[in-house]
Amino acid sequence: MDHFSVIQSIIRAGLSGDTKAFDKQVVRLRARLEKAGDVKEAATIERLLKSSSEMKDIQPSRVEVSRALVFGEALTRETNPPIDRETGASLCEIHFPEGERIVPVYESRVSETIAGLLEEWSSEEALRNVGVEPTRSLLIFGPPGSGKTLTASYIAEQLGLPLVTAKIDGLISSFLGTTARNIANLFDFANRYSCVLLLDEFDALAKVRDDPQEVGEIKRVVNSLLQNLDQRRAFGVTIAITNHDRLLDPAVWRRFETHVHIGEPGLLARTKMIERFLAPLKPEPPIFSIIAYCLDGHSGADLERICISMKRLLALSGKSHDGPGLFHTLSAVLGRLPSQENEPARILASDPEAFISLIANDLDFPLKQSEIGQATGYGQSRVSDIKKSKRHLPLMEALHAQ
């Protein structure tokens, strides 16, 4: 059977839930079909990929939250947040819903989880019929820049509730009694008003709960935090986020009904993010795939910063706002950044033709030589010559030797 190895890889990735690998293998199958001349089948896969991407971008309607599920007074812009009595600093920030917002770009598993949580809040009666309620507590974890805070804001926006954000390290005082009071005041405030409570940098206290180097008082403070989390379920929604999930002990994990890991975006998610971040520029689509391939391993925040740098440099350089202009601009931007960890970015920063040699020789890369030539400005015949040269191999050997 033709392409069975790729199909097998797709099935394996799907069964394991590895969405990044799944996306990569689907794109790989499409490329194999195109090279084999199965244009119709490849086009079908392309339509499915596009349809899936568009479905993830559909803006869900705001959820009507029942007063039986979220208690409290209405927060207004005149409401003052609680303060640390020792320093006078606010213990939290309050963000109000500002209308429709763009749906964050996620891997399919994360997208389905977030959509499912929001659906729970619009299906109160169906859940009560089986003796359960919508999820009231959520722990979001993942590397910096992956979109954890953005996700919390998006959930609050969709629920139509203000977001009360507190950084846990901001509650910690040199006086332990003050720390305990700050935590109590924060939860009293959140429980008084109808809101979503966001606990940022959650590991700041929770990670020391079982640390033998810490004194008993700080452990009592942490236990007080956990008890407040338990009591909070009777009042409203709580979200905690952390970059250091491995530092949280089992007692912390048990306080949250749902756990969501937001990792580095896969190829399809990166492509969609880059298209969004480069707006209002509208080059031909192949350049988005090339940039996404080059920036493998980067977080959503990294992609946004790089795209902003590209637009600034492009505007000042006078280059055309098309694929070739963006390709050479990306090379220049990467050359100005600290050394990149992934090989494609390092190769493009030092030698654009070596990068073209790399992608042209990569069987998993989804673009044909004609598309690579169009996107980079080198033309199909030149791409063919560069491919034969295998110009990227010496560079890769040098990088491996470092």
C-alpha cells in the first residue's frame, strides 16, 4: 500500500494524542501525494486542514452564566481592590470584559478542552441531570510565552465576567502574618464579587509546602491557601497558572478539577499564528509555511515578537511586502538575535541558500519546489540547483560539532 508508513505514523500520533506529531504527519502525507501526482487526494487533505483550522477560529458566543453558579456582587470600575496593609500595594488587578476578542490559536487538544469548558457553562441543566456542575477550577501549565494568561483572559471574556488577577509572589510579605492576611483578603474579595479569580505564578507558595528547609509558619500559610481554594468552589471560578508544574505537589493538583497543558505550537498552529501576527501583510500563503518551519520550537510569544521585528525592518528597508521580501527580512532579523537553538533558524540567519537546500531536501516539508521558489524569490530552477548542491549539509555538520 502506497504511503502506508506515513499513514501508520498518523495513526500512532493520533492514538497517543500527540497533536504536534499528528499535524506534521498529515502535512507529510499531503506532500507525498502531491509528489506522486495524486493531486486530487492532496487537495482533499488541504481542504480538510483548512476546514479544521477555520473551525478552531470560529468565535463562540459569550456564555450566559447562571446566578446559581457564580455568586456575588457586580464588580464596577469604581471598586477598589484589596491592599497590603504594610506597603499599600494592591493585591490584585481587575480586568473587565471588553467585547468580542480573537480566539487564541491552540493545538487541537487544547482547543477542544477550552471549548468543552465553555460548553459546560452553557449546559448547566444537562450537567445537573447527571449530578454534576460546570468546572469551577482550572490549572493551566506550560512554558513561558505559551498563552496561559491569554487563555485565562479569554475564558473570563467568554463567561462575561471580570478577571481578578493576583500574582502569588506579590502576596508574600517578609512578615508571615501579613502573607496569611493578604491571602485571606484576596479570597474574601474574590468571593464577595462575581468574577473569575486568576492566580498567577502559582508555584511561588505551593512549591514550598513540603520543603524541609522552610519553617512551619510558611507551610501553614500554604495550607491556608489550599483551604481557601477549597472554599472558593462555592462562590465562583478559579484559574491558576504556572511555568513550573513539576514543583507542585499532589495536594495542589487535587484542588483543580481540570488540568490543561499548553505547550509549544505545532506546525499548523505556528503557521496560523504567523499569518495572524504578520497582518495586515497578505503575501502568498507558502511563505507562512516556510517561516513556521524555520521557527520550530518557538512559543507563541516568541513568534509574535519575531513577526513584529520583521514588519518593522521590512517597513524601513524598502523591500517588497511579499514572500521574497519577508524571507530575506526574516534572515536579517534572525541574524540580529542571540544564537538560535534550532538548526533551521541558525542556517537561515547565516546562509539563506543553505536554508533553501535544507527545506528542498526535507521529504516532510509540505511545499513543492515551485512554491519554494515563489515564496523566496529564487525561482523553481534555482531552487532545483540549490537542492542538488545539498549546501545545508556542511552547515549542519558544523552546528553538530559545536
